[in-house]
Amino acid sequence: MEDVAGIVRLSLLVGLVATAAALPVAFALAWVLARWRFPGKVLLDGLVHLPLVVPPVVTGWLLLIAFAPEGPLGSIGDRVLFRWTGAAIAAAVMALPLMVRAMRLSIEGVDRRLEQAARTLGASRWRAYATVTLPLALPGVLAGAMLGFARSLGEFGATITFVSNVPGETQTLPLAIYAALQRPGGEALVWRLAAVSVALSLAALVASEALARRAGRGVHVL
Amino acid sequence: MSFDVDVTVRRGGRDLHVAFAAGGGVTILFGPSGAGKTSTLDMIAGLLRPAAGHVRVAERTLFDHAAGIDLPPERRRAGYVFQDARLFPHRRVRANLLYGARSDARLAEVAATLDIAPLLGRWPRSLSGGEARRVAIGRALLADPDFLLLDEPLSSLDADRREEATRAIERVRDAAGLPILLVTHDAAEADRLGDRVVRVG
């Protein structure tokens, strides 16, 4: 298959859906890890970071077990296995730790004394979060999302293990490159796909960095 | 009584106990650094929970350990001016001033009293220390508080800025008629601004 545009489109779809799905989960986890103190916090922290250190093939295999017909999520397995939705799930799981890390740092970076000031001025706890904490953490949260998107675009091991390498359905950029490498005479396609990969990842990283810089500038005042 | 405070809090392994009753005007909390002056303000504002005691301001009970009363900070109507101003860095001066205000009806008047009208369009990071203090005082006043808590409002200001800020506080004292609790470790400041002095530590 030489449809570079189709591969890029599928990769972007998988990356965007994965990032959008992971965003609220990552934010909630980041908030809990940044603000709450509870027994077992170390365990939760470790669990969140697991996909970062476990071999991706293991993560993919665990997803496969979970969504297999007899697995705990088997009832929706049909809509996920060998489908682009499954590729998005694998990418989301792999991107989650990076997103949580970036968001947690930005939430921890917000001066809680500013929230106290808001409270003394008549703001409820929620209004203080919405008008002070969230806007100040937002650039970091967006940077985390962008980083997660970049990571999603590069996802390989968990995806190929979980949903295989189906052209037009689960064959994102890295998987297409892998397939082209296996094929005699596929070098030209590899070059083109690799160039697109590098360009996309670089763009996402630069955007993430720019957002993180904005976060740094906003918070350190007075 | 404007302030009727009797609070105990455990800090660094020892109990800090502060008790005083004071009428209107400016009451000075005077004492060396680390004596617990700021902690006392935090307890009155509801940012630090006392282990025991009570806080009543202008006949309103804000905290009473025995009766199980502990109003959240947003319901205490405290105009708290922090030592570090704590302006919101993502809002311009005007939006900072109006954060706790119901309307902008009194904005011009308060800005004039504090001499901050020319600063309304600026970002907090571009303000000098003295300007930030005055904006913080204005922000507290515009939230329509029942009383003011001023934490070292003149510290780390040079002589000119100090004079500006002192006059601003005197104008607020005379114009607003609110009971004011002012923390300082500077005897001259205590003498000039205070109607009475409470020693802490």
C-alpha cells in the first residue's frame, strides 16, 4: 500500500482521538497526584507510570487479554480489536504517563496562596479552581496534551500487539514503516513515511515546548 | 468589640496561643518575626484552623471550636492584604481589583483613594512592590469586607513608597471606617498607625 496521505490521515485520527480520550483522565490523575494525600498514592503513581517502563508489547498483550471475548471488556471487543479504535486505545494508554507528568508539574506549579487569596475575596473552592488554578495551569495542561499527541503518533509496540497491522484500519505511520521495511523495494516508501513522521513529531514537540514556556512565564510573578 | 480573638494552634511542636479583644480603628499586632502574627491573621481569615478557641469579628462568630462553628474563608468577609500581595498574575490590575466585587461602581473611588487609577490596564508583573501592595489593598476593599487584615503592609518598601502606603492606609482607615488589624514588627509604624497595640510572642 502506497497511500501515504491515507496513512497520515489515519495516524492523525488515531493520535487525536487517543489524546482527546486521555486528556480528561490524565488531568484527573494529575490533579489527584498533585493535590491529594492518601495512603496508596505511591501505588497509583507507579501504576500510572507503568506503561512508560513496561515493554510496550506487554502493555499491548494486556490490552488484548482485557478486550478478548472472555476478558473483562470482552463485550465491546468487536468494536476495538483490529480496529482503529483499538489503535487509539493503545496510543492513549501509552501516552497517558507523559501527559500526567506534564500536567501534574503545571498544577503543582500554581501557587496555592493565590487560591487562598481568591477564597478570602469571596470565591468558593470551585470558583477559585476555575478562575485561578485552571487558567494558570492551562498552558502546562495543553503542553502535556501536545506531548501525548506526539507520543501517540509514534506508538508501535502496544498497537501492533493489540490490534495487529491492518492496512487502512490500524496501520499508522510507524506500523506502515515497519511493513514497508519487510517488503523488497519498500525503501522509497520508508523514506517518505519517515520524513513525514519526523516532521509531524517535531511540529508537535515545538508546539508543546512553546506552550510550556508560556506556562513558565505566567506563573512566576511577584 | 470589633475583634474578639482567642485561638490556639499547634506549630512546630509547641502551642501558639493568642488572645485579645479590641474595639474599632486600627489594632496593631506587634511582635518579633516568627511569633505567630501571620498565623493569627490566617486563623481569623479562615486559612488556618485553630486547634481551640474562638474568633468573633464585629459581633459575628467566624470560628468557635466548642460550638463547632468554622465558616469557610469566602463567608468570613475578611479583607486580607497579604504581605506578598498575591495578585493574580493572569489578570490585569482592573480584573484583580474587581475579582471579589459585585459591581464596578466603587472602582473609580477606591482607585482614586489608593492612587492606582493609572495602573488599571497593567499586568501585575509590571508593578513595583508599593504599587502591588496598594492594588492588593484596593482588591480587598472592593470585595466589600467587614474588616481588614493587613500583614506587614509597609515591609520591604523604600522610604518614599512607605510614606505613600502609610497615607493610603490612613485614608482607608478614615474613609471606610472598617476595623483594621495590622501586623508589624516596626515600632514607629505601630505608633503612627495604631489606636492600640497587642503584643504577640
